[in-house]
Amino acid sequence: MSLKPVPQGDLRWGYSTGACATACTKAALLVLLEQDEVASVTIALPDGEEVLFKIHACSFNGTQATCATYKDSGDDPDVTNGAEIAVTVSFGGPQPVSFLPGEGVGIVTLPGLSVPVGEPAINPVPRSMMAGVVNDICERYQVDRNISISVSVSNGAVLAEKTLNARLGIVGGISILGTTGRVKPFSAAAYIASIEQGIDVALANGLQTVVVNSGGRSEKILRNLYPQLPAMAFVQYGNWIGETLAKINTTPLHSFTIGMMLGKAVKLAAGSLNTHSNQSSWDKDFVAQLAASAGYPPEKCEAIRQLNMARGLTELFPFQESEPFYPALAARCRRVLQAALRPVDFEIVLIDATDKYLLYVN
């Protein structure tokens, strides 16, 4: 999962699944208490801004009510954009406000997340927002009964296949997310959160090292390289190397391995901690200078400037341990990584277009 090209001009913000679920919770509880449909509700986001949500479907009886809205992610290419978010509110439950499983919302099966094992994958801020509207309405209507909330997402199990939920131990659907209630276009907040959660899950399950990698292709190679490690040890950073390093800095990890294709490696070596093409491009002059510092003649260095893609470097420098270019590239990557990290051991794995790899240790 990576960023698509960012459109020109001002971009429209959207609202998180957590905000949508909060709106549906408020609507459903009002419908349950008043036994009448509602067409819209207003909720307060965590910063206090009030936002209107349209409710397109309501159903109810004397003990429960269900209301639904469509998620609007604005101009963000979110996998849940347009999905129907529904909430069923009912009387009863073990707590003043309880969260029950709902169709299309995942269940947490591994420790390390901010939600206990066995609970629906509804993050703390959305839980707080939903509990807040329940408490406010119960106080206003003088209701002294426990309330249960079940959030569902249309086609949620299929949508979850486009996310990293499965590797986090969240099965059966998507997560209900959001810390601000808003979706910032092209911020990749959900992906970055999955990086952080992936490392948390690895730690909570007793691992002291992780293998961070750019995606499925590089991960397949790295799993073969480290067959002794379980699946949860492998965390995909996509293009967000900087955010991954920032998370590692906050953890007690003893070590990690970073695997990358050559295109990302040359960007990292030049200092780019976000390797997406929208954010950085490979610097041919820098790479040519790197080759010169490794002892290559001017004509070989000049040939670098004629390449269209970084993967073409293997045509100039055979991808093997004895070739001086790759240790020089790995050493420069190491320097950039060390500048962003606390003291921690790590290995670098460079991967070429034919899926061969070179391993560089401390």
C-alpha cells in the first residue's frame, strides 16, 4: 500500500471510520429512545469542531436500533471511502458502555495493540467518542441502563484484505480508526499506524528483533533469509522509512534488519527517509560521486547519469559481494540510518531486480 500521485490544487479532507461510527451511535441511541427515525446528527470531533453527518438508513424496535451512514474520505484514496458504516445500539451489556463484535469489523487476536485480545478492533479514540455521546444522551434522557454498541462495515472483510490487518492479528474485517476524526488527504496515516502497531505486536509477543521491508516482494526474500522468525517479525514500511525509525527509537528492540530494493537504497543513501516517488527521486549525480569514491573510473561514473532507473545499476556493477559499489552504497545507507536512530544493532539487505540479495552487518 503506497501513496498514489497527489492531485493538483486544494484537497478536500474527509472523516474517519471512528467519526462515522460515533455519528451512527448517536443516531441509533436517539432512534432507540424516541422510537422514530433521524435523518442527520451532529457530533463533536476531539478538537471540539461540530460536524453534521447524514444518516441514510434507520431501523428499530423496542430494544435496539441500527443507523448507517456512508464514509466520505474526501480526496484521500482510502480503501474504506464510500463504505457503509452502521451501528446497532441495544440495552444491556456487562459495562455501562460495551462494544460487541459486528460484521466487517475485525477481532483482535494478538497482544500488543491498544485494544485487548478478543475485542472488536475499535481504537481507543473512537471508543471514547462513542462512549461520550452515549453518556451525554443517557444523561439528557435520564436513562440509567447499560448500553451495548456493535459497529459493522459493509464488505469489511474484503476491504481488510487491502490493509495490513491480518499481519497485526486483526481478523475478519477492518479496524475502526481515527485520532482526530478527520482524514487528511494523502497523509498515509493508516499505513504509518500499521507500521507502529506491527512493531508493538512483535514486542508484545516476545520478539527482540524485527525485519522491516518495503513490501511483499522484498518480504518474501527476507522470510527465506530468516526462516526462524515468525510472520509477525516482518513489518512492511512501504516508503516510510523515517516513521519506522522513529517508532524503533521508542521501543526496547535489541536489533532490526532493513531490506530494500536498489531504487529505495540509492534514495536512502542520499538522505531521503521517504522514498515515494512523490517525495523523492534518485540523485544520479550523488550516485556517480559515490561510485567515484569507491574507485570507479570517470567513464563508469558518467554512465550512471545515462540510466533511466536505479535498477539499471546492476548492468554497470555486477550484483555480487566482490563489487565495491554495493558495500559503498550500504555504508552510506548505514550512515543515514544511524543519524536517525538511537544506538541499536541493525543489518542491511540490498535486493536487486532479479531478487538476489546482499547482506551487510555491523
